[in-house]
Amino acid sequence: MTQIVHVAVGVIIGTDGRVLIAKRPQNTHQGGLWEFPGGKVAPGESVQQALARELHEELALHVEASTPFMKIQHDYGDKTVLLDIHKVTRFSGTPCGNEGQPVLWVNSTELLNYSFPAANRAIITALVLPDRMLITGAASSVAEYLQRIERALKLHSLRLVQLRCPDMAAEDYQALAHQVQALCTAHDAQLLLNTTPTNFSAIGTGGLHLNRHQLFELSSRPVDSAVLFGASCHNAQEILHAKKLGVDYLLLSPVAATQSHPDAQPLGWEAFAELAATAEVPVFALGGMQEKDLPTAQSRGAHGIAAISCWW
């Protein structure tokens, strides 16, 4: 049985919002790639103790405040690592590469410009994804879709929109998607297209979101790694298949009773937390969510919440 290497990882956030990254030495595992600093958890150490020790040894930093962010288990073939990631929000000292490694402060939106180990991709996704996702509801016309989306972007400061129009013809959806992309660009928001992979390729913008039925029609990731790819899941089997396809994020539902699916049995927060812990990618809680539920969702392992009615 492959031994799992437990690693404490620090996502160090500066006062200007930039993130600290360091370059791995060439003679180490995944050498030459950039990483979020950290190191192995020694026997008898807590993750917090290991993180404080490693960041002091590597970067001459003293950790003063950190919070759990996410956990990722990744099999590299020759090694399996469990990354226990904490956000470091307060520290003292000026970071420097004590072991000769280059260090850089970068904006989170620039992280994809650097080469990281595969296990770090989910961390980057979590840093660039907003924590509230609008899913579009019903509208009587294209004009109403655009009006409602713009209102949500302005009134609620939403920065992540999933365009879901299940009854719309493919060509009409394509035309609407381009108009919604222009709206999102104007408001510095990201667009996700809930459509088929074929229709998505014809549009050529935004990210792709699939439902569970579309998910099981696939045996491999349908889009390039540079394209944001997510899916809706409801149980452990669906989460497992989504992970095999290489999704970047998940929607997990229904957490609570919802008007759109009144007959669906809610998961509840306990079951949600258990399932979210297995995802290893950012998870949005969906189903009966309101703005006030965001702190609860995050305390149960969610990256954020997704909703229709409360913002639509």
C-alpha cells in the first residue's frame, strides 16, 4: 500500500491581497515548479505546528494567524501526498528564500501563468473562484435574461454566473451566451455555460458546467485544462466520476429543501460536509441557499454557495 505523505501548505496572503509562491529546487520531487510553501508534518506535530515551523525555516516568517482552507489528496504515481492547506492571513517578518529558492508575490489571477505541481491546481482554482454563484432561472425573453443578470451583478456584486437555460435551442443559447459574456466582462465576472460539450465548443467562451447525466456520458475531460470545468453532483458515486474526469469545482445538492426540486431529499449539512470532504476541489452548496447561509456552508467545507431564487 502506497504511503501517504502528509504535507502542511500555506497560502500566504499579503496585505495587498497578493499571494506568496516559491520555486521548488531542481533536485526535489516536482523540482523546478512553483508551489505554495510548506513541508511534511512530522510525527507528533499538528498541521498548524508543522506549518509554522516550515514557513519559519524556509521563508523566515512567523505565522500569527491562519485558517483551514482545503485538503487535497493526489497520487503522482511515485508518491501520494495529502496537502493540508491553510490560509495564512497574518504573519511577521519579510519572506526570503532561506534555502536559496526564488520567492514571488503574485496576484491570484496571475497564478495560472506559473507552472505548479498537479496537486496545486485545485488551490489555484479556489483562490480565483468567487464564493457566490448565480444560476440563472426562468425568463420570458433574451431581454429579461440580460436585465436580471445585470441586476444581480450590480445589486448583489456577484462575480460568478452560470447560464442555465434548459429549454432554449442551441443556436439561441449560443447567441445569448455571447451577450452574457459581454455583461460579465463589463462587471469583472466569470461566466459558466450549462450546456453540452458540443454546444460549448461552438460558443468558445467561458467555462463549461455539466449536469450529472451529461457527466456519465463522458470517459475523459471534455475541455482543455485552461478552461474552467465543473459539474453538479448529488452523491458519492457522482463525485467520484467527476473527479476521474478532472473537474475543477463541484456543485453539491440539495443541501436544504428547494422550490426548483421539491421532491428531492435534502442532504442536510452533516451529509454535505462528509461528501464535500471527498471532493478535493472547491465545492459550492446548492439547494435552498440564501446569502446568510454562506458562513455556515464554509464552516462545513464548502468553498461557497450557489443559488437561483435568492438572487434571480
